[in-house]
Amino acid sequence: MPHAQLIRRIQWLVPVALFVLALAVRLPGLDGFITADEPKWIDRSRWFAVGLLFPEQECPPVDYGREEVSQGLGCTLQIGYPGVTTMWAGALGLLLHYYREVQPTGVDLESFLTGLSSYMLDTTIIAPSRLPFAVMGALFVPLLYGFLRRLLNTRVAMLVALIIALHPFYIALSRVVHHDSFNTMFMILSLLALIGYWLRRWPWYWLVLSGVLGGLALLSKQVSWFMPPFVAVVAGLTWLYRWVEAAPPGNRLRYLVSRQNGRTVGRLLGEGILWGVIAALTFVLLFPAMWAIPTEALTTIFINSTRLVEEGHSHFFLGEISTDPGSLFYPIGWALRATPFEVIGLVGVVGAVLTFFLRRQSVGRWLATHPVEIVLLAYAGLLLVFVSLSGKKLVRYFLPAFPIVDVFVAFGWLWWLGVLGFLLAWLFSLVKRPPRPEDAPPASVSMPQPANSSVRNGLMLALLTIIVCVQGWYVANNYPYYLTYYNPMFGGIQGAAKVMTIIGWGEGLNDAAAYLNTLPDAKSLHVLTERACTQIRPFFVGRVSCLNASLGGLLKADYVVYYYNVLQRDMPWPEQRTYFEQHQAPVKQVTIQGLDYVLIYRNPIEHQVDRKANSAAGLLGTFGYNLQPDGQLTLFWQNRGLNDAPLFVGLARTPGIYPPDGGADSSQERTWLACRPKPDFTASLTTAKAIIESNCALKSLNLEPGLYDIQLAVGDVSGVSPIETSRLAVIQIGPGGTFEPVDLVAHESVGG
């Protein structure tokens, strides 16, 4: 069988191999952790399934979506993103999990779906929910290869497909319950199909396919609303190229008013409208809420799209914290998330452009003969402008441009291979010596010289092998998170942390939970984690709170967990964070790729107190105390204006019950003791809201054994000013001079 024929027969193995490779790096470890948004999307997916399958079942209103209780198909309107493809895939994953694991236990499907908790997510459903996303993310790779191979050539298609298949950032986003990978896949394939139809004159069904894929993109995320106007841009460029192609050079202006041009414009206009109709029909047919409550669905999408364009969120970027990091965010974000192959490939594009101008080649001729490249450039550039207009920016919002950028990366690498081939040929010509007579082969022996194509094929094979090995190593090194990958050319994650946020989307919090689960009485522990509770809660057996405010103030929980992107944006309560950073050492650090993603601090307060009763307006608020057996009392309080004025505790005998008013018993004679701040807190005495630790040496009072209550007081030039409502604690002094706190009960009357 001829070599060329054999190659044609086994070409189908290439997309199969690409799919297997992409799937192999996306399937393992799907249940290892969970990102910040996934619990919400899994919850939306289960109500989406309920709406489809159980018409009588009511579903609750949702944030940023449907504001009223609904039922049946109305439940499929969960949010205005609209995220419909995400919910279809998430619902499919939940159904697969149900029929495989839950149905055999006798639980019916409706009970399973309505019984899932969005508060404490069941970790057994994480991997099944993600499975459809991982499979679709892997399927995108061979589809992209096939589209690009038909549109451009095999070399470009193979380079792009391999880079995407083994791109840690793209892998990470294609195996979570979210919409960025779906949106990217549908936008890119829709674009390539449309380019092929208009600029390569592919058959009519490619226009239909492009419209369907465009509709799926519109069902995925607001970024895809870029597509309809860009279809008009592609139509305009297509008309321009057909005008240049059809019009005689000397009569191009006359051609504008010709019937042929009118037919071309009319056809393009009609096909553009047809694309929109097909996309709209796809949108309606696959969005069940459009069948039941179309007005509410469209209104919700419009309102949320407008809100997202206008609002931003906190960023750390180029040394500053702001709600809009500006126009450099996406180019720098792309560079930090790119692989070295992508950066070097773009450098190759620059080299090719410089070579082009040095050879004084015609720019007009290049533009006229490269319509596909022009459209792809326009897509990437205009999409960059489109996503930059919104104040809300995340690098993953620019993901639909990544594969198109990689097309130019491939062009750059082909230029590099050409340069390398030229250098090898030049070097070979320098070292080649004339053959000696004794070395000459017999006349009957043929000695074919390697063809240029053989050299190019060898270099291409070497490049593909290097991409697989090097990017495969990046993938393995960042498993199971992949989001921890940052471009090593710019210092990896350490370099990225100095430049931008948001670093950390949940990775590492599962390890923090695993540590907390090993602590004694873990189920009774209360953990606080600012703005990261949904990622740690599924994996921790105890109680998790999200914000200090939800606990009623500072230093309330047993443990405080800080996540890197929250610290980076300075989002925790600053006084508590400063206290821990300056005066406490973390009991656990979760370090990934050399960066401390998670810091866990133990709350040093052993005994919490009534904060309202033990506070003085404009002076101080008291959080709690620790008491050592030797009588060393440590007070934890916040400076609210007391500054360096004296702080006192007063001890008085107690009958063993709380006074009726809840305050100290003023009828008892009280012994006062000044409490001095610990040496490393002295500088904080003049800092507003600083958390202070003060020591009180109770043993120095030489009190008799018995029960004593402790009252707080502040001092001034006139002496001691007790806080009337204060009853800090009741302690017992033992016969041996030992001190210990006592838990007493309140009573309604002294004689009762």
C-alpha cells in the first residue's frame, strides 16, 4: 500500500488519540476539592432537573435570578448568566450518580434531588457532577483539531490541539461545574464553522452548525453575547474579500453599485439573519424556561448582564487593590497563565512580521490572501476590548480567546521551525566535506538525499514530542488542582502572586479541612473562614462560618482559616488579621507550589465573655480571658479609645451566684489590680481597634482561698472607674494558691 494512502487511512487515529490524551488528564481526581462557585451551580443543576422532571414541585427563588417561587419548567430559570448548558450538564451528572449509586438504596429520584443540601454539599456528588464537563472538555480537543485541519492545515491543527489538550489552566476550567469551558468550546467552534462557510465556501450545513453552536454559546454565558455582532463583522469582512476578488482592479467603485455586489450583500445579509434565527431557535429549544416564562427569563438575563457589566469586585493587580484593574489585566493575565510554548510562539509571530517587513513584501497582498487570519485577529482583538469594558474581570472570562491566540502561536512555531531548518541546512553545508573516491558507493547503489519535507517533518515531530513531555510535566506537577499553574517564565506562582489576583479558587481548602478533621473533638469545633466557607464546608465535619459578622465579632471561633486570595485583597477584618500575623503563629500552613495558600490559626482565647457587658463605649471592648493555675490572667481586648490609660481588674468575694442585675456586686469590697499590656503589644496601644493582650498577676493580691468575681475598670487621673455592667468571670482560689475559672448559674433573686 502506498505511504500516502496508508496515512489517509489512519488519519482517524489522530483525533481519537487526542481525545484519549485530553480525557486522561481531565478525569483523575475529580472529587479532590471544590471551587467557590460550584456548590451554587450544583444546587442550580438539581433544581433545573427538578423543574424538568417534576412539574408539581416548587423551587425557591434565587440570588441574581428568578425572584419568586416557581414550579415546573419555571424552575429551569435559575440565574441570569444564563448558565443553561452548565445546568444541563450538571443535571446529567446528578442523574448518572443517582441511577448508579442512590437508586439501589431505594430512595426515589424526586427525594434525592430535593433533599440535596446546598449548605453542606455531599462530597460524593462532586465527581459525578463534574464528569460531563471533563468529557466535553476532552471532546473539544479533537473537534478543534478537525475544524482547524480543514480550515488551515494539519500542522497548525496538531500544534493547537496538543497545547489545549495539555494546558493546565484550560484543563482546570474544563473539569469543574462551571460555564467557561462550555462557552469557549461553543464560541470557538461556531466561529470556525462560520469562517469555513463564508471564507472557504464550505457546504451550507456548516452555516447551520455554526448557528446551533452559537445558540449553545448564548445559553452558556454573557461573554457569548459578543458573537451576534461579531457575525456582522465577519459578514463585512467576507463582503470585502469577495469585492476585492470579483471586482476588476480599475472598476471597483463601479462594482459597488452592480447587481452582482447587490446579490452578494443580500446573500450575506440573509445568511447572517439565518445564523441569528438558528441561534435563537437553539436558545429557545434548549432553555425550558423560555417555554413557560419567556418574558421573565429574558428580563432576568438582561438585568443580570447589565449588572455584571457595571459592577466589579476587589482585585490585587500591579501592587494596587481596586475594583477595576484596567486594560492591562487580560494581556498580563494571559501571559501569566500561558505556557512557555505559547509565549515563544508569539515571539515567533513577531519574528515573522519583522522578517516580512525586512523583505519588503506587500502588506496589501498578504491581507488579500489571508482572510482567515484577519478574521481570527479581529475576533481576538475585539473580544479583548469587549471583556475589558466590564469592571468585573477574571482571566477565565478571556478563555474564549485562548484557542485563537494559540492558532497564531502555531504560526509562530512554524516560523521558528523554518528558521531552525534553514540554520541546520546552513550548518550542514559548512561541515560537509567532498567525498573521497574510496567512500563513493557502487554505481548501482542509489543514495537519496533527505528532502526538505523530511527535515520539516522531523522537526515537527520533535516539537510535538517536546510539547507533550514539557506540558505533560506541568500537568503532572500541578495535579490535582491545575489552577496552581502559572507561567514559569515569569516566576511561576510566586511571580504571579506579586503581580495579580485572584490566586486560589478553592484549591488547598480541602487539605485544611483534612487537618482540622484530625483534631480532637473535630465535630464540635467551630471554624471561621472569611469568604471561603463553601469550599471548606463540604470536607470539614465541624461547623463553618463565613464571616466575622455572622459570629457577632472578632475572635469567636475555635479556629480561623485564612485563604490566600482573601489575604491578597485585604478582605478579612484587618484588626483580627493584624493580630494573628503579628502575635500568633499558624498551627497549620497548606503550601502548594511553594505558596502558602491556607493559614490556620487557633483562637488563643480559652474563655469567651459577655462582650456587651464588658465593654466601655469609646474606650474598650473585651473578648475574653485565659487563666493559668498560678494566677496569671490574660485579658483579650480591643482598643476603642482607651489607648495607654490603665486597665484594672477588681476581685471581690462572691456568694457563688450571679447578682440579679447581671453586673458586679457593688456591696462587696473589691481589690483592684492594674493589668499591663504584654511587651509586644505596647506599640499597639495607640492604634485604633488594635487587639491587645494584657497580663494581670492575680497572685500578687495575696487573697484568701474562696470564690471571687472579677470586674473590669479603667483608670484616669482621679483613680479607678469601674465598668458597672462588667462581670468578667468567677474564679476559685484553692487552698494551695491555685486559680481556676468557675461556671456559675444566674438566679432571679438573692434569696431564691
